[in-house]
Amino acid sequence: MPLQLKLSVPTNQVADMTVEYVQLPSEEGSMGVLQNHAPLRAALQPGVMTARDLEHKNHYFFVSSGLAMIKDNVITVLADSAERAEDIDEARAQKAGERARERIQSPEPHTDIARAEIALAKAIARINAKHKLGALH
């Protein structure tokens, strides 16, 4: 029995697809999920999620923080933000990463360093997702 992947953000559903494998960027590290996986809940960190469909084609997504729930061959991912790799604007992600690096390296008194570090992690994850997609072409 294949897996059903449901990836949602607060405003819409990003993906609803039948897959044979999903790799998630959990806070505990990269986690692979195959059919009949034990029920599990995992906190996510910004990273690249890979979903391999039944034709063995990989689909890449950027996911930010959120929660993944696995039960009865259904993977439900509730992310604060998520994008299909093909929808990522790499130039925008590069600029966001540069702004975050500047805030971290030259903080002003009111700079929230933790927030800048999260922004940098998200920018890097978006770029990585786009590059994984580019490696296929």
C-alpha cells in the first residue's frame, strides 16, 4: 500500500499526492518514511522535503518549522510555510539570506539575532530545494 502525503500551510494545501517514500527535515535529523511506518509525530526544522512518487520521480519542497504526523500510511505535514521547489524564486531567497547574514554579522542594538538565524536557515533551505530540482535537469 503506498503512502498518502498531505502538505499544508495555514492558508492552503501545497501538495496532496500518492508516494512511495518521503524524507523529512525533522529537528532530530533527516527522517525517511516508507509504507507501514510506525505512528509518529515529529517537529520539523527548515529544510528540504523529498517525496518520491510511484513512478520513482522525486519532488522537492521547502518546508519551514511545523509538525509531521505519520499514521496508517498517511503523512500529514503542517508547516508554517512551504513551497514546491519549482515555485521558489532563487534570487529572492539569495537576497533574504544576504540580509539575514548582514543582521547576524553586524547587529544593531535592536537586532533579534535568533530571528535572523531562522531567516538565514529558511533562505538556505529554499536555495537547497531549488538546487535539488536543478540537479535533475
